Amino acid sequence: MKKSLSAILALSLAMLSQSLLGQWTHQYPRVEGYSHQLYLEQENLPILSSGPINPAPSPDGEQIAFSHQGWIWLLDLESGVARQLTDGAGIDGRPRWSPDGESLAFVRDGGADTAVVVKRLSDGAETVVDTPAIELDPEFTRDGNSLLYTSARTGRLAIWQRDLATGDDEKLIEPGGLGRGARSLADGGIVYHAKDYPSFGLRVREADGQTDRLLFEQGWMAHFDPDVHPSGRSMVYSVGNGNDQRLAVMDIDQPGFPRWLTAVGGKALHPAFSADGTTIYFVEANTNQQFELRQIDVAGGPASAVEIARWDYTSPVGKATIITTRDNGEPAPARVSVTRMDGHPVANPGGPTFVDNNNGDTYFYSPGSLELDLPQGQYRIVATRGPFSMPVERSVDVSRDASLELVAAIPEIWNPGNAGYASADHHIHLNASGVTELDLADLLLFMRGEALDSAAPMAWNQYNRFIDAHRVGQTETTADGTSALLSQEVRSDFHGHLGMIGLKDAFHPWFFGPIEPVYSNRDFNNGQAIAHARTKGALATYVHPVDGHADPFADLAANSPPHELVIDGVLTDGVGLELVCQWTSSLGTAELWYRFLNIGRAMPATAGTDMMANFYRIPAIGTARAYVPVAANATGFDAVVEQVRRGTGFVTTGPGLLFEVNGSTPGETVESGTRSWDIELVSVRPVERLEIIVNGEIVRALDGFDGKGSKRYSGAIDLPKGGWVAARAVGGETGWPSMGVFPFAHSSPIWIGHIGSTDPMAAQAAANDLLRALDYSEAQFIEGYSGAVPAGLQVRIDQARRELEALEDRVGGHSGVRSERDLTPQGESAPAPHPGAIPAR
């Protein structure tokens, strides 16, 4: 899949709101009610598993249907033999039986849309329920005459009912945010999963079709997975508590008294009642993220495994061993994608499987050698290893009972380690609302498969669930120096999110602001979190700061930075800014960064993919990363963070960008006047253009190149008496090895004269812009806090204003330029650029 930046912008501006421009391509139809389509796709669509998921006991109690490797299987409980039922290109999941046991309904995911399929077991005939929107979660009514299912055909996920005789559809339930996972009660009522952010809940719609009441609610809980008793009015569901998910049973008529079924410490999912209502079947991933089928008595007690003695595939099975190496033949971990020639993806038998949600490919990580059991047929294998590796593609023909070995030597176009650079992804999450549980050590294989040296996974809150809180401060390091330190993200949705890189002692509270619950008082702000990080030696950085590609100062209401960012950036030296992130725009964020640099703030540029490692649909770790120079004897997590703090190296979604001016590199200084410059641009994919920027203005614009190697550029430039100079690469084709939205790389600045020097005119204009942003943020705080801005926050707002006004007056006297803020009425913004333009200052 190849896309130019101009094509992305043109399509995005025509179809999407400005706030979504910085995010990746979505493979599935959009659904209303989700500002981040990723959460819709990750939390609601089927997954490709290794091992059974979504068990569905048959009405006669003799079989269990489930999904495994993207197909539907039938397990005979007496013999323990699992028989493959479907064998298509799509991913089939979430089976449910008809009451007479003659049909199965399930979801079929084709990679760009989902449909509901009803399959008659006697002859294999299929009836498909499909619209241009997403369809999910089939459930037969108790009389077998109708099918309940979820559809987004009218915009939001709602619960529909199809008459199986006539094919007529009727919308039954459409909550404010989401309605899915319907389960049919014996008396004709419906239990379903509802979402109305920030609340996620389970509700019952009684048989009268009118009475609808809440049974249970929790903040941010994607996997309730309810099931109902075959004859009574009880249900089983999964409840989140921190990282755990435990099963509970509830009397629907007495919802205030649920009872735990499973113990603390696990992640029990997809519960289902047996036909006689005495047993609950469920699944749980083991330490290798392989799913196992388990059972527990409805009355409680220990859970036990449901063993599968044999897997009967529809075609014979052979073995294929994939060995990945560096181009010198040395074995190396790698990212691997294996698909059958009809497009059906292969799941990882030794770890989790992922989907590249920007390009649509399924992938997983191999430690260097991986054995796969594959049904006979032809397969396509792609292996790669980090942004400077050339993806290697092979095809193999697997035959019955054969055993073959495939060696994939992955060439590199640049070796950062040999050049003295180390890489870091300083904003990811180890665990989130995924269906597996990862330990920090699990992350190291992913990192090594992406040639990533250092990572800062962040503990975080999913509203009132604190994910990985018990892991803050944990570290893991491999023999080759790959290192990870689990830190914390402080997530005030109103003030702005802070990544606390390298923090070993968590800041409290984890979240605060005018839209959050008040547990003590509201007088908290990000300045306190930043101070905590500094006392602990951590680097605080504002993460995913600017959504859209446009200059945020052109229309603050449409593309506003986080409301507290200007305050903290002005008052506190050394606060970082996440310039490269998969959720936001590097172009819009760069415009914000330039303003801080122009007032003399040496603000470190950080990079973070903000991926969730236990998600199924997610970009690879290190998709956004920083490269910094490190001494051979000073590698490791702390050494890399220190170089980022000092403002060295570059950040990137793929290209390498080595920039010098008169022999000085980013983080150093150069004298003013005419100076020579040199750039080496390295990229696997084509890069559209290369730019040199002085004090926020593009002073050189050069053509990029076709990729698959490197290109050198050189020339001379006139530098003013103060400020900074940097280089950036923008645009081109996206695709493996990168999963970025578009190619982007930006060097840290080289300062003119001394670090923090300024050019008077640039500083005056920047101070004016930041004052306008501060005015806008203060207005938002006043409105958000209903006129009662917390005292501590108001003090910081006033301090930041005084400092910016003093700077504006100081440099304005030298420049002789009137303040644009003086010429623009309060509440108005400067004219926005033409909507088709890429910002170029």
C-alpha cells in the first residue's frame, strides 16, 4: 500500500475532520461515537488468535464451537477432537448456535469490513448479513426465528434484529454511544453491552421492549463479554480491576449482589454457559499469549482446563521453519508476516499476533527461528527488522507431512549502532484493553525484532482503572543492551497528557481536571507532575500534543495544543514535546515547537508511537522513535534519555537524518554568518522533500529521493545572529518497514551562538502567538471549571503571561514590530491557511 503525503492530505481534508489528520489510515468503515477509530477496531472487532477464543457450547451439550487461527472449529467434548469447520480467506470468529443446533452464526472479518454469516451445518450453506458498515455479534432469539446482531449502518453501533424467514431488519436498541454483544434471555429480554463515555455498562431490555435498565457499569471496560443462563435470569460477565479481568455471575433481578467466580490475578474472557447451565466455559491466555479453554462450576470453585487432544484440519498439515538473519548470516529476531495466498493470515504459535492498522498486514515476532504447522498450500512470507532494513519476501509451497526450512537474510541500508547512534521509543503502553497480559520482559523480543534499543512503556489509567500501576519503576535489559523502563503517563484529558520518561515513583493523582471526578480537591495541575518528575530525575514531556497538520496558531479553536502546555513550556525549562507520534501530526506539532525554540526554550523533541503492546491492531513498537548519539561506554536507558534531554540527534517515523552545520551537530552551537551544511538522508521508502529551517522559516527546500539507500546533500547558508537551525524530511510513500502515517524526520536544533539564543523578530512573533494561545487556554479553563479556576493553576497562568509579556516587550523594542496580538481583537484568530496546503513556514 503506497500513499503520498499530498494524497493523504487531500483525501483526509475531504473526508475527515481536521482533528484526525495526524492519525493513521483506517481499514474499516468509520463509526460515529469514536474520536479514535483504533479503539473501535481493537475493542470491538474479532481477533486472530492462536488457541480457542469465544467458546459457544452446543444446545445438546456435546460440542463447543470456538475460533482458532481465524477459523471456526467444533470440539467434541467426549473425544477431545477439534474439527475445523471453516477454511476461508477471512477471519471467522464469535460463533453462536441456533436453538435447534442445526446452524452456527459468526462474524467474518475480510480485513476492510465485517459481516455476519449464518452457516447451516448439514450442507454448509451460508446466509450473509452485510452492509457497507460494520456488522458484529450474532445471537439467535430463543425461538430461532430471528437473529440479533450489531450493525453501524445508521452511524453508531446499534442492536438490530433480522427475521430469518423474510430477511427484514429492525433496529431494536441504539444507546448513546454503543450497543453490542446482545444475549437473548429465556423470557424474551435482551442483555447487552452499552457504552456512553466515560461509562461502559451492561444493560437489560426487558421482553416488553420498553423497560431498559442498568445492571452494572465501569469506567472504560471493553470486554464485558456477557452470556445469559439457558433457562433462568442470571448472567456471567468479565469485570476489569487494574490489569485483571475476573468473571462474575449476577442475578439480573438483584444486580446489586454479583458474585466472583475466578480468582484475582488472571484475565478471564469470553464466558459462556453450558447447555444445562451448570458450567461456565471461558478462555485465558497463558504466559506465551496462547489462548486456552477452561471451565468452572457456576457455583464456584477452582477452574480446570478443557483439553484438546487433536486438531483435525480440513487439509493435510506440513511444517515450515523460518530462520531470520542479518545480511551477514547472524541469526536475529525479526518482524514476520505469513499469509496464505488467498489472503488468510497465519497466527503466531509462540506469542501474540498483531495487525498493522496503517497498512493492513498481520505480523508477529520471531526470536530468529520459528516453526509453523501450516495446512498445505502456498504462503507468502515477509520479514523485516527496523526502519533501515529492506523487507525480504519469499513464497513457499507447504505439502502434506513435509518439513521445510526457509532462511530470510534481511539487509540493512544503514547500521545506526555502527554509526554511534541508539534508538528509543519513549511513549508506549505495555498493557491496555487488550485480551492478553504482558510482562515487561515480553516487550524485549518486540524491541529486538524492530532493532529498537530503548523503550519507555507507560503505566496509565483507563479512567478509574490503573493499568500496570504495580510495574512502575520496573526495568528489563538483555545481554545486547536492549532496555526498557516502565514509567508513567499522567493523563488529565483537559490539561494535557504528560509522559514521565524514566520515572520510578508514580505521581499522584493520576488524573484530574474539570471533567474528572473530584476525590479530594481540584487544585492539581501538570506543573506539579513536572516538578515531581524533575525531583526524581525523569524527563516530563507533553505527549500527542497537536492533532492536525495545520499550524495550530492559525485557528486555535480548531487545532488547539493541550491547554496547560503553553504555561508549562514557558515556566519550566526542559519540558519535552512529543514531536513524532502515531496519534497526532508532526507537522502541526512542529509549528508549536518552533515557537518555544524561538523564545529561547531548549525544548527537547521526543518521539513515541503510543502503541499498546497487548493490542491486536496496532503499529509496531518503534514506529515513532528518536536516534541520539551515544558513547560506546555510555549506552543504556539513562544514557539515551540524557541525550534526548540535551537535544541531540533526530526523531523519525522512518527516514534517517544526519545534519551538520560547520561541523556542529544537533544540540551543539555554531557561529552566525555564512556557514556550510551537510545532510545525509537515509530511507528505505521514497522521501518527497528535504527542508532546512532557521528560526521556524524554511530557507532551503530540496527534492528528496527514491529511497532504498542514502543521499548526501551539502551547501552554504547565511545564519542570523541568534536563534537556531534544523533540518527535516517530509512526505513520500508509506509502507513496510515503517508503519508511520507518512515519512517524517526532524533533527534537533543547532543553536546559533549559544543554546537558547534568539532572533528578536522571531522571538517577538513567537511570544505574541504564545500569548494568544495562553489567552485561549485560560478561556477554556474558565469555562471548564465553571468560572472557578483552581488557585494554583491561576497563579501559573498569570506567571506565564507576565513572562511572555516581558519577553514580548524586551524583544519588541529591538525589532520595532508591532504585536499582532495588539492588532487582533481578543477571541479572534489569524486567518487559516488554504485547506489543501501543507504548512510551510
